[in-house]
Amino acid sequence: MFTSNPFAGLSASIPPAAMQTYVVVMIVLVAAGTLFDIVHKGSARYFFASWRKSQSKGSKRIGGGEMVSLAIKTGLVDFLASGEFCNARRRVAHLLTMYGFLIYFAASAVMVFGYPTPATPTPAVVARLWWIGGLMICLGGYWFWFFIRADVAAEGNSPLRIMRADLFILSLLGSATLGLVWAFLQTRGSSGANVFFGLYVIATTVLFGSVPWSKFAHMFFKPAAAFEKRVTNANGFRSNLPGPADKPEQFGSAREQPRHY
């Protein structure tokens, strides 16, 4: 089961070109949705205004070498290690979900474009990475959803309470969960596999098509905001961009409607 390519099994009923076109369309939707989010909500405009203000009013000039050092620290600490999260459990859940998504999406693209039919045998490691990525998403995502969310862990609200801000995590969990169930049923030859495949496509389309209304675009903006904050702190100017998550004064912010700084 863990070494089979579920997309190759679809090639008898769905042309590989159709599957590949779908992946390309999803990528285009993410790019277009992110640009719309940035322009419509003014995230980029505020970011560059804050950057210019910090550069003009900072007490210290940042040289090229120090700027590169800050960029590397941002990449290693704030992006790769999610250093913005002060709460260890939330950081682990976030890292599981983030790396799981990256592995899951990359393995999906490799299987769809590189090994779309049974005539092109999929390397076992690629199929295993697809399963591992999906399971990491489920582990990190469900852990966050049921045990770590501020309104559930601290305020005692029901884990079934849903807001628009939850669109990203719910569609991501839906896509990964339904995808894994579909792949499992397909390997068993179950007639219910087609039903779960349809649900999987719907959840995946919502995930990538709802970027302007979900927090998907934040994953592109947050590294830039973290870099700007490091630069402004280094030159002595206090940034207005959001600080690390899970500080006491920001503890409940995870359940508010999305705000764009």
C-alpha cells in the first residue's frame, strides 16, 4: 500500500494530461489568489511603507553583510524552524503540518508529472513520502485543531466551533485525510474509492482556490514580515509588524478573523 502510486491507478479513467492540467491550475490559483490578497488587503503596501520608515528613522545603518546575515537567520529560524512560536507544542504542530504539506505536495507533483501511469513505475521512496507527508499533515493539523487552539485549550470552547479563519486548516486537513482514505480504498479495490476521490478533489480545490479568503497567503507574507522585523530591530527602529505568536497579549488572536497588517 505504501509503495503504490494512487494517481497512476487513475490513468485508466482519467488521462494523465487532465491530472497534470489540474495541478497547474491549482498552482495558478494560489499565485493569483496571493497577488489578489496582497493588493486587495494592502499587505504589501503596508510592508514597504514600514520598511521605508524603519530605514529612514533607524538609528543605525545596516550594511550588506549584516543584511545577508539577517536574511539567513530569518530563513533558518523564522521559516525553517518556525521560531515565531514561543509555545513548544504549537511550534511542533506547525512544523509537522508545514513540512508534511511540502512533502505531500512535492510527492504528488512528482507522481502526477513523472510517473502518471502503471507503465512508468513509481519509485517506492516517492510513494512513501506521499504517505508520510499526508500523515504528518493529519498529525500536526488534528493535534492543533483539537488540543492547541486558543479557544479550545484556554477558553474551553467546543473544538467543533468553526469560523471563516479556519478555512485553510480545515480544507488542508480535508484534502490530506480524504486523499489518504481514497488511496487506501483504491489499493483494496473498494468501490467506495471513487466517492472519496471526488471528495478529495473538492477539498483540494477549496484549499487552493480559497486563498483570498483563507490564511494560505500568510505563509508567503510571514517570512517577509519576520525579515523586516529583524532589520528594524537591528537598526534601532521599533516595527509595527506583528511579533511572535503565543505571547500572552496575543494568545487569543488565533481565533479572530484574519487581520492584515
